[in-house]
Amino acid sequence: MKKNIVLLFICTAFLVSCTTRTYEEISESESSVSPTYTANVGPVIQANCVGCHSEGGRFPTLQTYDQVKDATQNGNLICRIDQTQSCGSVMPRSGAMPRQTIDMIILWQKEGYKN
């Protein structure tokens, strides 16, 4: 009897936690939002890049909107995080960021670097 109750609980929890949205629907709805530096890109750069890319370091500085925009326009920031091109080591050094994060930064670039 106790096993049946536990099994019923597990099955119910599994069914309640499921969503009917597909991966494509989730990706489309999240990619339809126009990313901005302040809300989206800046926090990612701060969390993943500024540890090495700060003022006075030997790497390009990525602490401000203008510095990140410049590294995206004139440097190889996109190439280094994207992994689909060969331009040096993949950044960040701790490992590639999730594809969704990379795509969001690329979308920020394509939409004109909204602050």
C-alpha cells in the first residue's frame, strides 16, 4: 500500500511539472524579445568575462557598454564565444556559454546594440 502511494505521488508530480510547450515554441518566444545591453548582455558579460577582461589586465577590457560594443563590432567577441568559427580559444575559458546566451548576444548585435 505504501509503495502505491509513493508511486502515485511520483506520477502526479511528474504530470503536473510537464509543460505542453515544445522546445521550438520556447526558443521562438524567448528570441522574439529584443535584448538590450543593460537587461541582457551586460549581466552575461559581467558574470562570464570581466574576471579576466577588466581594466589594467592583459586582455581587452569589457566593463562598459562602449567597450563591449567595440569588441563586438571591431574585435572578435562574437567569434570567440560562438565556437562556429576558428579565431582562437573559445571564451570564456571556463567553458562555452549556453547556445541560447550566445544567440541572444548575436541578436543584440544584429538589432543594433540597444543599450
